[in-house]
Amino acid sequence: MQNGRRPVVAYPQKRPLIVQSSRPPILETPFDVFDSGELTPNDAFYVRWHEAGIPTSVDAASYRLNVHGLVQKPLSLTLAQLQSEFEPVEIVAVNQCSGNSRGLFDPRVPGGEWANGGMGNARWKGARLKDILAKSGIAAGAKQISYHGLDHAVLPATPSFRKALDIDFAADNPDIIVAYEMNGSALPLLNGFPARLVVPGWFATYWVKMLADIEVIDHVDDNFWMATAYRIPDTPNNSVTPVQTGYKTLPISRMRVRSFITSVANGEFVSGLAPADPHYPLRVSAHIRGIAFDGGSGIRTVEFSSDGGKTWSPANLAPDLGKYSFRRWTASWTTRAGSGTHTLACRATANSGDAQTTFTVWNPGGYLKNNIETYQVSV
Amino acid sequence: MRAAIFTGTLCLALLGAASLPRHVSIELPPSSVSFKDGPNVSLVQANCLVCHNADYVYNQANMTRAQWTAEVNKMRGAYKANIADDDVPKIVDYLMSQRGKT
């Protein structure tokens, strides 16, 4: 990838990850991690902070989640209350940065220059946001929740990171949780210890880390991070040309269907080739593995191609961990030993009917890339 | 590359249903990347390092003068960096010398 040298460094509670920015920390998961299973280990999970003022010391005892604004009863919840006063629920969900794969845009766009490792999948445990909001009691006239974490900008004038969700979505959707566990452990500090919002199916910009404050407001939040940043063109396929101007935009929200091969990387030799047929010694086969996910409808099919997308055959789907999770898939590929370079590809179709195509999105934010991935591999 | 020191005190005290650490402290590792010598490098250090390190700049694609000017103006306009009007083209000169595309 033509985006500069990217050293790998082990940050606290993390294995060595690709450093895009050391301050604020932006760390990418090396892609081979996704071949190890559906769940991304906490120490390999990518990291993305917006502002350098992140607390490096968090005391769970003094932590509070405040709920206020247009509510009948303001709340100031301790971590212990979050754990004990609300029914704990678990959900497996993909957390993907809005700008995942931005570094693969052509022409290139500025920002966090991710390859495809700005994502991860975890089993989150926490309290339902709707239960917390019900305990507080939404007052008449509520339009959105506007919420932020413990982090802050370096300069007082810089807009501090905060996000908003429509009140109907926040107060009705049973899958949105305030998570205090990730894969059975506390969240790593860099992933939001002691608690973060989990908005399954939606891009990670809404999954605010170290969630500290929820304000119920009577208007559409017009802060910088909603009104200016993280917006996509309101155009067909949310795509524009690099010279296009004057189009409307809207806040990014739900993720698009994607699939990847995880067992071999672009440009690599395929490993683990085995004889496929005793009568034809040159015929060899390999198990190709990968993952697929979408914005919350679940994966219906994954197809695999070994001829650059001219022909497709169905892949085998592994057991389902839930509609918001990575879905693992495998395909058996038979070829001739020493036959050189082949173009592998995979494409997923979601239960919603949305399917990956060869269309490649382009917008100046570097958002929503989800075209069919191809891999030049050798045998 | 210097390894980070994890200074977390993971006291496994019971907090309600599950045992979560009471207190976590970390120390972020220093960056090994700094702005290389170039035109107006001290101005770049004084302005840009307030909010982010040099590696974020070097990890960007090469960009045109118009694109880098837009980036510097975004830092001023959207993120309220205290960059004087006269310093914008000087900072862009430096960025062009490091990650410029003609």
C-alpha cells in the first residue's frame, strides 16, 4: 500500500499493531488476525481516538455515566450499578471504523489511512441503552440523545468528540448496549474501559468509548462531529466524483455488506496445498477461509471465485454467531501445482438482499468501501 | 522500537456481577517518527505537534498544494488550531517538501 512506512508497536494491553498515528493513538489490526477465528482478541483489536486528550488512567470506582437533559429523573450510574441494576445482555457484533479501507481509495483521500484492518468482532456484554433510558424516563419533546466519553481535545476551542442518535432508535432498539465486557474481560483502556456504547450494525463512530454522558435533547445535534464530520454524500451509492461539489450529505450510519479472504493475502503463495486426486498428481487443493458481515441483517450467502470473478461457486458458511457478527466461510479450491498466478475473489449477499458488486465507491471522506475483493495469489 | 510499559494495576476486586479491574493506568509509548528537516520545520513543530504527532502526516498519501492547503485550513477552521494567516503557506511549503504531489 502506497501510504508510507507503518511500524508495528505494542501499546499497553495490546500486541504489536500497525501504528498510523501514535498520538492520538490510531492502531490497525494486522489482517492475518482475522484468520484465527470469528472473535478478534482484545489485545489485537484496532484502536482509533480522535483527540489527544485521552485519559491514560481510569478509576472505575469514581467513573459515572450521567443521563440528563429531557428526562424525568437524571441518573448518575456507577459501573457497579450498570452491572447490577440492569439485565446483562451479550451480543456479538462487528465494530468497523467508518474510514476502514480509506487508504485503498483511488484517488487517495486524507485521513486515517487504513488498509482493511480498521475493524474487529467481539462478544460484548452490558446493559441495554433502552433500559437505562427507561429508568431515567424520556420526557416529552425528546428528539435525540447526544453523548460523549471521558476524552477531550487538547485545545479548549477544538470541538470535543460527541455523537448523537435519534431517540426512537436509542430508546427502542434492544441491541444497543453500554458494554463493560469485551470477549469476557474488561475492555482494554484504549478500547474504552470501563464502558463504551455498542451500536450493532452501525459504524464505530457511534460506539463512543469511556461513555460518560448522555444528554437527551429536543433538537437534531448540530455539533461538528454530526453536522460536518462523518457525513456521506446523499447521492446514488453514496458516491461522487473527485471534482463534484454542491451535493447534499447525511450522517454515516449502517455498515455495508463485505467479505474478505483471510487465509491468504494478496500477492502471497497459497500454503497448505494438498494432493487432490491420486490419478492426477499435479492436481492440488487448498482450503480458502474468510469472513463476511453486513449492517445487521446477517449473511445469506458467500460465493468464491478462482478465475477473477468470471465464475462463482457457493462457499460453506460456518455456524452463525448472530446477525451482527463476522460469519466465517470456507471454500475448497482445486488447481494445478505450479500453475502460477490466479485471481481469487469472494462476494457476500446479506439477508437484506444487499450484495457486493465490482462497483467501487468514492467519496472525499473515504467511507463505505465494500466492493468485491480480489486477491492475486500464486501456487 | 521501544516496547510500551503496561503499568496497569489490575486489582480484581468484585464490582457487582463480574470482576472488572478497579483502576487501569497506561503509559503511551513515544513516537519514533519526528518531522525531518525542511523549510519552516520549526513552525510545523510548533503548530502541528500540539494536537498530533508527525507520523500522522507521514502516513498520508502525497497530496497537491491545493490539497495540503485544504488540510491546514481544516486544522484551523474545523479544529481551531492557532495558525496565523501568514503561516499557512509556510506550513504548506514544508508539507509539500515531505509529502507533496506535483
